[in-house]
Amino acid sequence: MAISQELKLDYPCRWQYKAIVESGVDVHSLVVAILDEREFSLRPSKNSAQGKYESHTITVLVHSDDDRKTIFETLKKEEKIKFVL
């Protein structure tokens, strides 16, 4: 039996996304293109054991549930981003 819990957040708030890309991808340029003129911070996180992939933490101010989910979906659709958490 799955229990669905809705996330309760006080907006606006800072939200973090984890983006996993192949090594060598210019993540900063990707995020600038996706978030347009929104302010964000980008911090490298971990590299895979073989060095093929890198993860980066993207922190951005979100204004609503829809805003948070839209950014997530937009990051997911970017072909150079392999996975988003």
C-alpha cells in the first residue's frame, strides 16, 4: 500500500536540484540557458568512480509548487543532463 504525502513548503524558498552530466559538459552554461535570468548557485558535488560522470547541485529560489516542478521538468528534458534529483 503506497501512501502519498504532499510536500508542504512555504514559498518562496530555495530549492536544490542535483544534476548528473557527463564529465566535460559546461554545466554553468546549460543552467544559465535553462533558468534564463534567474539567480542561482551551482556547486560541483561528486564524480563517478571512473570519472565519466559529474554531479552538480543547483540552488534556485522557487516561487510555487508549479515553479519548482517546471524547473525540474526543464532540467530533465535537457539532453546533456543525464539525470536530475
